Amino acid sequence: MNNILVEKKDKIAVVTINRPKALNALNSETLGEIEQVVLELEKDDEVRVVILTGSGEKAFVAGADIAEMSTLNTVEAYDFGKRGQGVFTLIENSSKPYIAAVNGFALGGGLELSLSCDFRIASDNAKFAIPEVTLGVIPGFGGTQRLPKIVGLGRAKEMLTTGAMISAEQADKWGLVNRVVTQEELLPACEEVAKKITRNSAYAITGGLKAMNEANQIKQEDGLEIEALMFGKAFTYPDQKEGMAAFLEKRRANFK
Ligand code: CAA
């Protein structure tokens, strides 16, 4: 595997997205590898809890890969959105709890990845945003459905429309993360929580998580379909070309 590291110890797996040169951005290859790891861990009886994090001190995941997305047409973008949605839904529906250890930027698809985990613990340098509107698109990996359920509709809409980053402290106040610790404490803190989980009944945890997810997901499938259609449609407008080209050329987008 080129972009993922997996370490297992004491019934806990730590999965690290490892593409530091692109701030761990999710390209198709990385999405495929995450899917493979999630499916393998699901079958691994030695693993009871999964901690998901990003490599380096700067980023959890800085989003879906903008260079890869920049050339997509509407059908390809719909498929790319569906691909990400599918992998993240696999995490959400896993029988094992996933803890996101958010160690830096969690932007766009990165924030959406953390939202598919059961809960999030952040380091104090973490920053959260769904900046897709600055690129002329919308969140395409489940964010429009999951973010409002966690922070509330008004806060989610502010994040969506401004694209602005919020600090770890703000994320804590909004309930987006369960707690904030220093960078050094992040993995130990997640491991401590994970260890508590491993002492409890795996069957009961799976059942409880399933019940909570079911209650929370009425019509989410319909919402995800609308999201994929709107994400794909954004790629028919010039704003997507301008927004993504501007990012890659390191300049501010000039939307008409
Ligand atoms: N995709 C591809 N490459 C990315 C990336 C991304 N999402 N985020 C960062 N990178 C790359 C940069 O292009 C840069 O590469 P080079 O060194 O080859 O130029 C490298 O990572 C380091 O990034 P910066 O030089 O930009 O680092 P910085 O410290 O100046 O800024 C940042 C950090 C604020 C996170 C900035 O990189 C940034 O704004 N990234 C994009 C964030 C974003 O818009 N994410 C949402 C993507 S859209 C999405 O996710 C859609 C969806 O829901 C499916």
C-alpha cells in the first residue's frame, strides 16, 4: 500500500493516511486503500477499535485531491463523489468503533472523513472547514448530510457558505470534537479511550452503534444521492474550473 500505514497493538489498530507531500489529500488510490484497510480490519478478530489519523504535524487530511478533481467532467465527478461516500459509509457502518485523531487540517473531504468516524478527538493545532465553495463545488463525501447532524444546521450552513476555518477550540464548543489535547497527547489520549472500549462487550458496542446510526440516518441515503448529483453538477460550471485552477496556480479564485 502506497498511502496508508497500519499498526496494530493490544486490540487497537492505528491507521495513518500517509501522503504528507499533499497534506494527506485523498486521491482515488488513497480512497481505494482506505476501503481495503477498513474491509480487512472488519474481519480481523484481533482488532476491536480503530484510530484514524494523518501523518505529520500539519494535516489530518486536507481534502479530496484537487489536482485529480480539477479535470473531472460531471459524470466522473458524480462517480468520484459516490466513491468517497461509499468508503466513508463503510467506516460509519463498521461493527468496530472508529476514533478520528485529528492532528491538523481537516478540510473538505478530510473533515468528512472524520465525520464518518464515531467520534473525534483533536490536537490544539487542528483546523476544520468545508472550503468547497471557494473551489466552486460543494462537499461531496457526505458532509452535507453528516455535519448538520453533529454541529446543528445553522453552524453547518455558516461553515458551508463561508468556507472559513474554525479552530480546535471552536470545534470543541460546537461539539464537533469530543475534546482537545496537545499534539503530543493526541495519540495517547485516543489510545486511552480505545483501551476503555476494548474492555467492553464487542457485541454490545456493535449493537449500540448500529442502533444510534439507524436512528440518525433516516433518509440519509436520499440525501447522499442529492449531494452526489449536486457535486457532479458543480463540475458543469466555469466556477469549478476557475476555483481549482486558482488553487493549483496558487492564486485567489476570480468567480464571475
Ligand atoms: N489536494 C491536492 N493537493 C493539496 C491539497 C488538496 N486538497 N491540499 C494541499 N495540497 C498540496 C498543495 O498543492 C501543496 O503541494 P505542492 O507542495 O506540490 O505545491 C502541498 O499540499 C502543501 O500545501 P500548501 O503549500 O498549500 O500548504 P499551506 O500550509 O500553504 O496551506 C492549506 C495549507 C490551507 C491546507 C492549503 O493547502 C489548502 O487550502 N488546501 C486545500 C484545502 C481544500 O480546499 N480542501 C477541500 C478540497 S475539495 C473536497 O474535499 C471536495 C469533496 O468534498 C469531495
